[in-house]
Amino acid sequence: MKDVHNLIARLEKEAVGSDSLEKRVENYLIDFATGGNYARMFTNTEGVAEVITLQTAHMRSMFESFPEIVLIDATHDTNKSNYKLFSFMIHDAFDKGYHVQHSLIGNEKKETLRTAIRQFKEACPTFDYIACIMVDKDFTEIAVLEEEFPSARVLLCHFHVVQCLHREVANSKYNFDAWTKNEMRQLCRLLISAPSERIYNEVIEAMKVVIRNNAKQDLWFKMLDNNWTPCKTRWSSIHRGNIPHMGNQTNNRYVAEISNELFE
């Protein structure tokens, strides 16, 4: 049987004028509910589907074999009804990624995410073996994951942190010139990968030298102290030495797999 992500991809290829998307999803779920596969649909008080969770027996088996590291992300614009694809992925001993649950969610509210997560926990009772969860900077998502997986460390994907800081460097409020922007982008990457507090602090001092202007320095470091320093343990390499992330610093594997499976 094909994994459910292939079935989801087929939804977008259905001819216009056939059954509604909701009806087609219902039919696929009926077909899916056999042979050790899990499929659940949760609706709100108006009867609108808010969460649909899908997991094959093979997905469950893969998680049981490699439960230590889980990559999680919500992908937008996967269907005409604007549901988000909220998926769990693991990677095996050969560094190949495998999805272990897909959920279509109607919104990213805390309780909606919790419903999808608890379905994963119900289907995978060995979830306590998860040591590390890799996500992007979604505070609602992080809060729910920490509540539902208290024994796991929730880390921020380095790729997304770099993206966020690079966008910040380009923000017109700092009015950085081209040379300063280029130097700051390099320093942001060094800040993330700094292996010790000493080197981290040296990068901070280098940023002050590069920015030069006192007002711009104040603006930049206020942003850094408000938004990034409080969650430093999630993204700084200093705090990852004792975590079994198996070399995973990003959830790019998740993004690549989703792109290959849903958007080809």
C-alpha cells in the first residue's frame, strides 16, 4: 500500500467537477482504515473537520525502530481548503528520513495541534523514547510539544534561525549598508555555530565593531536580547553537545521530503 502522503498528493490531481475535496478525503479515509493503519477525523461543533490524522502500519514500525529524533513542521498551501500539513518525521541509521504521521489541520491553535500530537502518542506508545524534537520558531507549536513530550528537548532548526536573522539584518529599520549586511550575515552564522561561551561572546563583540553606530547597535541588540537570547538553549550549538541529535541541526530533511512528495 502506498503511504498516505501519496494519496494526499493525488487529491490535488482530481478533475474539477468531481466530488468535493471533503468527500474525496472521506472516501480515502474509509479505504485507509484497514490493515493496521490508523485514520482519525475530528470535527468542531459545526461539523467542520479540524484535524485528520493518518498513519500507516509501516510508519508506526519505522518510529518504533528509530524513535530518538523527531522532525516536525507545518506546511502551508498543500490543498484548496487551506488545511496545513502537520507531519512527524524520523531518520534511520543511514540518514534517510521517513514520515511517521501526517495530519491535516484546519488551524494552528494550541488545542488543534495537541489533538494531532495526542493521536501520534496514542498510535506510538514508545513516544517516551523521543530525546530530541526539531522545529522552526513557532512558539505555539513549541509550547504544546514541551507539554506533551516533557522528557524531550525541543530544538530550533538552524536553517530557520539563520533565515530569520538574515531577514532581520536586511530590515530597513537598521539601515545597514551592503558591507555591514554581508558581515552581519556571516557573524549570525558564527553566532549560531559558536562551540563555547567565549567564542559566542567574541562574535557579539565583533557585531558591535561591524555595526559601528551606537543607535544601530542598541536597536540590534535589543532585538537579539528580546527575541533570541531567552531561547538561546534551543538554537545555540553551545547547548547541543549532550543531546543525541545524531548530527541533525535542521529539519530541512522534512522540507525536502515534503517538497518531493507533495509538489512534484
